[in-house]
Amino acid sequence: MDSPGRIRKLSILIPVYNEIRTLERLLQSVLDAPLPCERELVIVDDCSRDGSREFLTEFAANRPNIRLVLHKRNGGKGAAIRTAIRHMTGDWAIIQDADLEYDPRDYARLLVPVQEGVADAVFGSRFLTGNYRRAMFFWHTMVNKLLTLTSNVLNDLNLTDMETCYKLVRADILKNLIIRSKGFDLEPELTAKLARWGARIYEVPISYRGRTYAEGKKIGPRDAVRAFLAMVRYRYFDVVYTRHEGFVILQSLRRARGFNRWLFSQFSPYLGDQVLEAGCGIGNLTELMLDRKRLVCVDLDDFYVDRLAQNYGYLANFRIGRADLTKRADLRAAIEDRPVDSIVCVNVLEHIEQDEEVLGHFHDLLAPGGRVVLLVPHDPALFTGVDEALGHCRRYTRGELTTKMQAAGFKVVKCKGFNRVGGLGWRLSGKVLGRRTITPGQMAVFELLLPLIRFVERFPFHSSNSLIAIGEKSS
């Protein structure tokens, strides 16, 4: 992704099914719409039989900014959008129906939150004040509002128009989402999965010219029932909603805010005011350290770096950058050669083959008397498919971790087990049930039982899931 606020190319995804009466005018409007960037039209004809396919073939010829894909059989709007996503090349994408209900001149309005660098997705709302809106179909409007209210309750949002066609979404997010719907249930599915992703969703008012059924409107009462069922399915039962396996697990952990605070309390007394977070991920612990005088975060994944830059980049005490922890030069550049008094490295070291080399870099970066805080997975016997999905190279023993820290020059102040119930759950989930991910439901149960979990932590009934180690550099 480019820097926040900059959009290079907009992909306009247009599903078509028997729209010969409106196609030419709609496509010309899309091509003429004012945009601050390059555009491409990705048109998917979903096996039209009214001449739309022949018209599109002729229209797209000799137009390099139009990509035309022809379905061999009708699959529905959702299927057409899935095809369009596979063929798009822009860094943002918007869905455009092939009728004339939505005005492409509103693209510029939808792009404002993008240009300001505050949004991951922008919905065009027909119920906020736009330039114009056709008055019609009272019950259709009521059903729309009821579906939006239900979606808001399930996804903890406050949208005014979930069923809108105009959804502008960052391409990297859209390509990572697993979209399963075939028909008009695409709208609730996309909304639910953007919410689960943690996307920053904005709304802007758009114009709307609703058409009658005589004019070709296709959505009906049965689609409302399908939309309601889809909201429940994609919120609670569609566990794997993205191709980014590690992100699913990090998002599940993020929702366990009580657990994150408990974890942070285990090492926060050892932190100073000049902190480097080495391997910040999506920022599950970052948000608990924003009160430090100086907080520098680094990660190897460009997606995570971009996400935190957009979330906290405006703060004067915060700096985020990409760094390979095995490269001392990357780390020195991140901290601008100004020593830090604390390094926090949580659930990162186990991903790196050269972990001893990284510990040596940490020792070099710290000011005299500075401390490193490590949290790593414990007990090689607990290595499961979840570890593989997360990219773990190992799980540590206490002896291995302390030996490696001492070899790097640290005095080991503390090395203790953490989260015995989590270790039991990890064994059950990975060894017995054969799962490769941690679901939001599992973390919700864990969060609910957290007071009991914290109480039984003191009893040695099972191997701890993690080790927390504090190392100090000689002063």
C-alpha cells in the first residue's frame, strides 16, 4: 500500500446480468466520473441472455482500462464480485451495480475519507442527505433499515445503510477476505467480515434513484430473508473469514482485552519511558503502552506496519517502521540511534531461526541498565497445528530460554510460566481436536472465565502455555 491518503488506482467492480437497457449509459457515466487517480473497470457478465454480453464485448474492445470476464453459467452477484476481485489491479475497489440507481459522480465524495487517510472502507449511505433521492417503496426502505439495525447489533456498528451497493474497500483487505455468498447476501457478508477484520468503516451520503420492478429491479422479499440468515452465519459460524491465518488468531486475541491487560500487568513494572516494541503485530499490546514518553514499534509485515501507522501515526510520541529483527541496521534505523531503556518482544522470538542473534541485537540497543521483556510459547510437547499456522519454529523450555539470554549478555531477572489454562486449551484444541486456529468464540469463553483462570494459575496442574522472561543489561 502507498502512504495513507494516497490512492493510485481505483478498481470499479461491475457485475452484469441482463442489463442491456442501462449498460451503455452506466458505463459512460463510470468512465466520465471525476477521479483523482487512475481507474480500471472490471466487468463480469454473469451469463446474460439479453444482449448484454455481446454489447460488453464490443464496448470493451480497444479500451485498455476495461477488463471483461464472461461467466459460462449464472452464479449470482456474489460470484461475479469474487471473479472481479481476482482480476482487479487497483489499490482500492468499489462495487458498482450495472443499473442506474447509483451515480458514479459520487465516487469523489466516497474517496474523501480515503484521501484523509482515516478509512479502510467507505459505505455510500442512501439514508444520509445526498444530492437527491427518489421517494418510493416504503416497505422496501423499512426492511432495509431493519436489516441494517440487525447488522449493527450483531457487528457492533452504527451504520445507516448496510445494504448499499457502494462499498469502497482497500484492495489488500478485499483480496484477503474469503467471500462465500453467491447472490445479494454479499452485502451483509462483506459488512460482517469487514467488522471482524477491524476495518475502519466510514459512511458518506450519496444520491439514489431507485428503480421499479418494471424497470428491472431484481431484489425481492426472499432476499431479505437470505440477508438475515447470512448476517447470523457470517458473524458466528463462518470461522475462517480471511486467508491471513495469523491475522485471524491475532484478531481473536485482540478481542480478549481482559487477557491482554492481565498479560501486560505481568511485565509493566519493568518498563521504562523509552520503549521499543519488537514485533508489534496488529497492536494488541501497543495500545497499552501509548502513555510512554517514546514508543517505537517495528514489524516485518508491511500490512501490520501500515495498519498501526494509520491507527496511531498522528501521535507525537509514537513511531512505527518496518524492520527485520535479524538485521541490526534495521533496528538502529527504527530507534534513530537513540538508545531505549526497554524492549518488549511478545510472541515473536519463536518465529525466528536466529533467535540468539536477535537477543544479541536487543542487548546492543538497550541503554545500560535497560531491560528486555520476552514472552514465548512454552513446552515443546505442546507444539500443534496452531503453532504451524502461526509460523512458530519452536516452543521453549525454561532452561533453553535463560541460557540463550545469558549468552547474549543479559542477567535473567525473572523467567516464569504464564497461563496454565491456556496450555491445557492449546493441547485440547491442537492435539485432540486438530484445529489450526484460535476462534473468537474460544477467546470469548476464555475472557468470560478469566477471573477463575487467574485464580487457578497458582496451582501447577498443567504446563504453562507461555514463558515470561525479564533480562537486564549490566549498568
